[in-house]
Amino acid sequence: MKILLHISYLGTNYCGYQIQKNAVTVQQVLCEAAQRVFGVSCDVTGCSRTDSGVHANEFCATVTERGKSGIVTSIPTDKLPLAFVAALPPDISVWGAEEVGDDFHPRYDVKYKEYLYMIYNRAVPSPFFEDRSWHYPRVLDGEAVARMNEAAQRLVGKHDFASYMASGSDIKDTVRTVRSASVYREGDTVIFKVSADGFLYNMVRIFMGTLIAVAEGKLTPEDIDAVTAAKDRKMAGITAPARGLYLNKVVYN
């Protein structure tokens, strides 16, 4: 059997999820922790690749013994989160575990993923939101947030999202289906929530930069249709900083 872990992490101290030769990553730390928990070398396969500085409220990954299709352990599955506590640093937490079949893949079996982007919207920054949000000091009043939300609605549906993909990306199939998208305020934070069957490189961060352009009056909500149709990165807004982005939910078929 494979074991599917449900994980949260603060991405500030890591160069993204995927293992790299000369940098500490979330996957590397999870592999080392799994080896301590299970007593064998382990492969940890994630549901996504997150960039340096990006966080996760829910990230999913399977654990198998290295070179094998599953793993054998005497630890009850529901006790695995506690077993990982001593093996992980405080900025990574395994909070759930379940058994899945050997043919399960944490990336390819995803039905959809949901991301949040958090903007801290006050004139002065807060130390409690440092590295956990994009500090945007210009006031986003109710009207601006409403325009951003209207623009976000125009992203919903099946479209070619090439305009919102990082320049230089080698992905050829840029069609994705956005299931939902909204912008709303909670206290001093403005939150962009979006779910889709898949995301292009930097897609959510470019969505966010484009919605900020709408808030600033550089684009109207109606302009979003033309930006999407152009399939041209230059038509969209800036790439928002990684520190405000959270993988929030992973839903499987």
C-alpha cells in the first residue's frame, strides 16, 4: 500500500517543494523525516510543485519505500501524524494520513486544487504577516474589491490561460478549467480564492497581479476577457510575490 499524507507548511525557509541539488526544499525534509519514521529510505511524491516562499494549508504527498510501489509499517495510519511530529521542523506538519492503492498518484489523480492569495491591506506592515502575505499599502476600498471580484468571475470556465503563464515556460497545453474565483475582504486582508483542474506556472500570482491592475484602474473588469483571449503574457498584470500564495485544498477523484 501507499500512504497519503496531508501536510501544511510555511514555505519561507524553503526553495519550493521539489528536491534541488544546492538548496533545502520541502520534499527533501519530508523524505528525511519519512526515513526516520519508517526506518527505510523513502520516496515522497507530491501533488504539486510550489515555488520558493509559497505556503500550503493542505499539500498531499504519497510515501513509498524507495524503489517500491508501497510501504510496510507497524504504525497505525491514524498515529502517523504524531510519529512525524518529532521528525519534522515546526514549519512543516503532517496532520492527516490514509492508505491508498498502489496505482494512486497524488498529482495525476487530482480532481481540482484550490489556492488562496492573501494581501495585507493597511498603510503600515504587520510583523505577524511578514512573509505570509503581500503587503499592499494603498487602500483597497469596497468598490475596488468589488471590481476585483467582478474581474475574477470572468476567469471562471474553460479557457486558454497562456496570458497568465510565466514567460519562458515550455508548457504547450495551456487550456485549463477554472471552477471558481472570488475576491473578498476579511479585516485587514483581501483574499483571492481560486480553484481549477490545473494551474500553469505562476498562474495564480499573475491572476493576482492582474486583479490588482483592475483595483488600480489600469484595467476594467471587462478587459479581462480581452487579456485572456490575447494569449499574451504582456497583456496581463505583474506577477504577485510568492509570499502571499497558499495551496489551500486538494480534492481527488
